[in-house]
Amino acid sequence: MKRIFKRVIAVTVVTSIICTMTACREKSKEIRAKDLMQGVEVQKLDDEIKEVDVGKSELITDFAVRLFQASINHEKDEKNLLVSPLSVMYALAITANGAKDTTLNEMETVLGMEIGQLNQYLKNYNDNLPQDEHYKLKLANSVWFTDHPRFEVNRDFLKTNGLWYNASIYKAPFDETTCDDINLWVNEKTDGMISDILDEIPEAAVMYLVNALAFDAEWSSKYKKSEVREGVFTSEDGTDYTVDFMHSEEMNYFEDEMATGFMKYYKGGKYAFVALLPKEDVGLNEYIDSLTGAHITKLLENPQSITVFASMPKFKSEYNVEMSEVLKEMGMPEAFDGNKADFTGLGTSTEGNIFINRVLHKTFIEVNETGTKAGAATVVEMTDECAMEIIDYKTVNLDRPFVYMLIDCEKNAPFFMGTIVNME
């Protein structure tokens, strides 16, 4: 009987805030693999290349909304959902740098941008992230590939990721020490908020692409003790939850035919929390189905300057999902087809054709009196088997299911989108 061997390329994008995973073994205290980019100055981009069309932000928002809707449609359970379009986009963009022909075309269609332009946009985005002692959104990238002779990495693929994503490059034995190294790298880049992401490295693994992302921000105006009071949140099935609600007056109000909402800034005004509450006669899924990237962009660009008496529950939410079917239905089925996928730009294997086996996505968010912490993890696994004075005011009381976003105020683009349907 012919024995079939399976080789795995796990292209891992890890975006994290507060999350605990199982350790592979006792942690090492320093990375033993050598960073091949250490001491190598990354080529600087021409000013011309740095000028990325601002209009592309709407394309990013469009991808965010489509991913959010597809995820909602695939979620059979009535539970809180949270996806990070930014995390998924980085994962797919890095992967797309190794794709060719129809596989690449489909991925570009889903992402909403040609890969060369997307590389420019994401580099420019990362290079210009606002940072302050009170707010931060940080990203870091690395590529790890096995030193086993069965796999030959495409050097141009490494150079591309070094240039556009400032990625550290590690050639490693892919044993327990490499598992420790990757976990340590993630731990360092997330300021100790994620101590372990891998429990082991499978014998068949040949590559990991890792992106570490951390968001942590304080409210521009923190809630006082007197502004936090118990209230009742009612889910769509009528279940009541007694939880702490945070009350405040905000000055940015949203309203369309189907929902009302508000925006609350984090310190510095660079990032904000946006909540959208479907009107009484509109179901949550009905409202989500009606959204488009253009509509969200227009909504975020045109808040009404009206005093809003806003109340929202303190909440903590975690979510995980396997996104292969979501992405296939969004328009990139060939990347998951072992017979048709073309990822020869990434590397070659003696064991068969390389394709995406699965896409794992995990997220976390905590919203309380002081601010917000949020994070996400996206894993693309590839195999080669034959992966003032108040004149007017509004009230928005988030005491029933609602949609929320964390947005980049400069680009009016969400980097997290979620729903709260219960307080479990």
C-alpha cells in the first residue's frame, strides 16, 4: 500500500491581547533561532510609493463588512461574535504573496485590492499607526521555515515579506526549541499578554507566518463609579441578564432607517468605539444583512453632533471559528482546492501541491470603565497532500442585542466588528 505523507505549511497570524494557551513545554528565556534579517536594513520605500490612495480605506471597510456578514451567516449558535478584519486581511495578504494565477486573482477579489497595492496599503498602515502612552495598536511580523531539505522556500517570497511587512525571518529545526522560540517571540511582541500560541509543531509543518497585534486604549473620559449601575440586558430569546451598565453623555450620534448608535472616543481621538442598536422593529441579523461598506463609511464620516445619553454593559467576549467555508463563499474557492491551488510563489514541496487547508480565527475583547483591550488570532494552514447646553438629545441604551466596532478614526475603518447577543 502506498503511504501518503502530509506536509503542512502553517501560515500563522497571531493578534492578541489577553489570552491564555497551553504551553508546548517549559518556556525558554531567549529565542535560539537566528533572525536572518538581523542587521539587514529593510529597503526604504520611495515617497511616491508611500502615498497610498485614501479612498482605499473604503475598500478595507467593504472587506470588513463582507467578512462580518459571512461570519454571521455561518454562525448557527446564538452567541456573541467578534472578528478582526485587519487580522484576517494581514493573514490573507501575506499568504497571497505566494499565490499565482487564478488562485491569486480570487484572493485579490475577496480582499478588494491587487496584492501589490495591498502590500503598500498595509505597510503604510503599519508604519503610521498612532501610538501614545494611553492608546496603542501594534503589529509585528515574522516568518519561520523549516531547515528540512524536503521544503524549498521561495527567497523572493521572504524578500517580499521583509520589505512590505518588515518581517523577521527565521530558519529553524521545527522541533521543541522552535516551538519555544515562536511562543517567546509572540510573548515579547504582545508585551507579555500572550505567553503561548503553539502547543507543539507537527512533524509535517514547514512554515509559520506570524503577525502579532495588540490593542489597548483608555477612554477619553473614563466612567466614574457613580456612572456604573446595574441594569438588565435582554437577549433576542427574551432571557434577562442583570449586569453592570456604564452611563455617559456622548456628542456623536448615528441614525439611519434601521438603527441608532453612538461613538465614544479613546484618549487622543485616534481610535473610537462605535455601537449600533437596531430599532425595536428590526432584528439584529436583518440589520447586519442590510449593511454595506459604503454605508458604514458614510455613517462613520457623518455623525450628528447631538448629545447622546448612552448606556452600555461592561462585557468580555471570546470567539473562535474555522473560516474556510466563509472565505470560499466570499469568492476564493481555488485556494482551498488541492488540485487547482497555485502557491508556487511561496515555495515548493516534494510531497504534493500546496493549498490552504483551514483558516482558524480567534478573538478576544474586554470593555470596562477604563477602556478596551482586544485581540485576534488568524491561522492559515496550508498542506501539500495529493489550508454645553443641551438643546436636543438622543438616548441609546444598549440593553438588547447590538453591533459594535473598534475603528481607526483617521480612516473611518473598523479593525474589529462584533455583536453582543447575550451576557453569558
